[in-house]
Amino acid sequence: MKMLRFRTSSIRSLNQEIQCTVRLLDDTEISCNIQRDTKGQFLLDHVCNHYSLLEKDYFGIRYVDSEKQRHWLEPNKSIVKQLKSQQPYTMCFRVKFYPHEPMKIKEELTRYLLYLQLKRDVYHGRLLCPFADAAYLGACIVQAELGDYDPEEHPADYISEFRLFPKQTHKLERKIMELHKTELRGQCPALAELNLLQRAHTLETYGVDPHPCKDFTGSTAFLGFTATGFVVFQGNKRIHLLKWADVSKLKFEGKTFYVIGVQKEKKLVLTFHTSTPAACKHLWKCGVENQAFYKCAKSSQIRTVTSGNVFFKGSRFRYSGRVAKEVIEASSKIQREPPEVHRSNFAQSKSFNSLSNKHLIMNMEPLLPALPGPIESDDVSADGGLLALKDSVHLSPLKPPGLQVGLGEEAGDVFTAAEQGGADPMAKERTGGVDLLFESPVKLLRELHANRELQEELEAERERQRAQEAETREVQRMLGSGIRLLTGNAQLNACMRSFARLLAVGLGLLLVLLPLLLVLLESDIDVSFLHDIRQTPEFQQFHYEYYCPLRRWLLCRLQAVMEKLSGD
């Protein structure tokens, strides 16, 4: 584990260092100390320098907040302001943008890191594939990890030692073994990894980071963004593919996510509902970044987008970085000697698979996986368990250690002396002092209690006090009743006035908005202001789901009344 320190130009923050841990694709970790004003780009550059990686635009750093919501670390913002969680910070280095054509990747190192990401996607059930493709991908992984099949080194069940898929059957293992023995024999690790990339990028779920949600019917769906466009899955079936060229706008409001585009020359508005507003905003930001990366020809074409409309400002966000075409052009110009690729060996691979189940138990993320398969637990911050432990420890206040020790020693000494029956030389003197202190008051009280005349005078005085207190309570009760009556009438009058004002304002708004609504719904006036309102997904949803059915119902009722009148 390496320890590095970043220092920015700010002198005032030189001593404000924070420990930060990044978990890599092969499950190793690197740690560093950052400052409070260190931005996300510094951390990404640090990890890429650790790998000696030049084609770094495909990668990003992901973290999980205290609400178990995943985020991508933004390069232009402070790390501390983004994470907002207790130290130490734990993040993961992952592939953020999957290359549309892996063959255009220039360096073997970049292909190896993409291979590690796809290996994780296969294991965690995100990269779904038919049986034949699954067997081929599994055989590529085994060939890259073990090399050629050797009957002396590899026992009959050697494939079962690899946990490649979330549901790995004996039939699948036999097919993987068959391909490993025959078709992939003689391939070096780099070639086996390249074959996996070539086969994986043809699958529908390649590059899909699934986001669970509900569609407008309430059915569960999983949204994702690929190099091709926006995709929607229900179960294992893709039900929507909207290419980036056909997506005109992505927006969200609260927990509702909208995709506005054109399909078959018709305007399309897709509406989905997420579990939380934070999940919806994360989904929107992922969509904005993917659309900018894959659709734009140059980074200078990227614009700041907003989730709002004419009436609501909403959130603003801009993707910062190079786009796919620029990354490919830059890759073709790399002239250096290829860096050495340090691959994980078979022992590390088995360690990864054996530890995964433990992580699933300890760091289970509450979000369901978008597609069948276990949750990738390493994206969950390791701070969650520590925070829970600290909260449970400090539920009750603790006394200072020094005070606890002092009390313990004193209590122990006294208890030990009493238990052993030892004589205390000061006990008699202490007891005598107490008796002398209370002897005179006790004697005086006995004498007063024995005087009957004095007791009768005291009782009469108590009766007079009770009578006065009863009169006082009656007066207070009468005054309280009058005050409550007056207050109740005043509150009622205030409520009536408030209701009248509210009714007047509502009628005034109705008189103003109703003509505008009718102009929007029924007229063909093409003013820019009206045009912008008509293009919003909220207006279109209201028009198609509420207004049109209501208008049809009213017309049917009116027609029935007219027919009845004409018949009479």
C-alpha cells in the first residue's frame, strides 16, 4: 500500500490533511493524504499515475454517501465537500465510460483494466449473456488467469475454483473447460483478454450500470446508458433503446426522471420514478455525462444543462472532460514504450472470489441490483460499519477516565473494609456527632405536638387558607372561561377572513390561468413562450393523460344530452 501526499498552493491548508483510500479494480488499495481543498481531478490523476495510465478518460472514481447513494467524484469540486462523511474516505476506481469499440484502445494496460471491470460485471450479474457467450467469456478469463490447460496441474474440478458467475452450474463449468482445453489453447493473457472484450462489447448489457426505478404503470424497470444510447430493461429483456442522436433532453424533478426524444418521427416522453430524489439526481447526472461523452464531436460543444423548465430553475450540471472521439484521437498519437502490465495471479483471483461473500454480508448496500445477481459490495463505503459502531458505543455519556478510576478505588476500599469486618476507629465519633446534631430539634417537635391548644389554632388557620384558595380558584376559572370564549371567537373570525382571502386569490388565479390554459390546449398560436410551455414533459403528460380523456368524456356527455333533447 502506497502513501502519497498532495499539496496545493494554499498555505493555510497545509496542515489540514485527510486520509483517503482508493480501492482498485484488482481489489488492492492505495492510500494518500489530501487537503480540504484538493479537487477530485488530483485523486484521479494519482491513481492513473500509479498505473502509468494515459488513456484515463474512460475511468472515474466512485463513492457512496451516508445514505448509501452512489456518486461519481466530480473532478472540478473539492473532495471533502463532495463526500461529507467521516474520515477515512473510501472510494473505488472503476470504468465510467465503456469504449464503444475496444479494438481502438491503443495500450494493453488500458485493455487490461477494462478486462478487470468486465470480469467484475460478469461476476456481479450486470453483464448478462446467453449460455454460449457466458461459456466463452468464462473460458477467456480462465485462459488469461491460468494459461493453457495442463492435465497434470489442473484437476477435474479446477473450473469450480473460479467463481465467475453469480449462478454457476456444472453444465456451464463443463462447457468452459471444453473451450479452455481446445479453442483458446495457445493464447497469451493479453490475447485472451482482448477476445473477451470483443465478445463482451456486442452484448446488450455491455457498459450498463443499471438504475432501478418504476415506469408510469408502476412496473419495475432498470435504466442504463451505453455508448449507443439510453436503454430500458424489464427483467432480462431490453424494451427501449433510444439512440443519443434521438435524445433531445434529460431532466428530473424530485423523484421523477424524464427522457424526451424523437422515435420514428414522433415525439417521445418517457417518465420514470426513482426511490429517492438523490437517486434521481444521480441518474440524471449520469445520463448527461454519457450523452456528452458519446454524442459530442468536441468538448467545446458541451453546454451546461439544467433540469428545470420555464417556471422552475432546477439543478445545473456540466460534464467536464474530453469526449469519446477526442479520446480515440489522442490514443492514436501515443508514442511511448508500452508500460509493463502487472496482472493478478490465480491466488489473488481466488482470494477475490472467496472474500466477496464476506463483503456482501458486512457491507450490504440497500439498493437492489438492477439486473439479477449479487450486489457489488466494494462500492459501499467501509465507513458505514465504523459509524454504526461508534454510534452504539456513545449512546450513553461516559465519565472521564480519571474520575472513574478515583471512584472505583474509593468504593473498593470502603467495601473491602466493611466486608472484612475491620474496626473503624472514627465510626463511633461520627455517630456521636450525628446524635448531638439532631437531639434538640427532635425534643422540641415532641413538645409542640403535645400542646393541644396550639394544635387547634394551627388547624383553624389551615381552614382559613383552604377557603381563600378555593375562592381564588373560582375567580380564576371564571376569568379563564371568559378569555377562552373571547379568544375562540377571535380565532374563528381570523380563520374566516383567511379563508375568504384564500378563496378570493384562488378565484383570481383561476380567472387568469384558465384562459391561458385554454389557449395552450386548444389554440394553434405559435408564440415562443407558449411553445416552450408546450414542450415541457409536465404539460404533455397533463395534456395526454388528463386533459384529453376529460375532454372526450365531456364531449360524450354533451352529445348524449343533445341527442336526448333532440329526441324529445
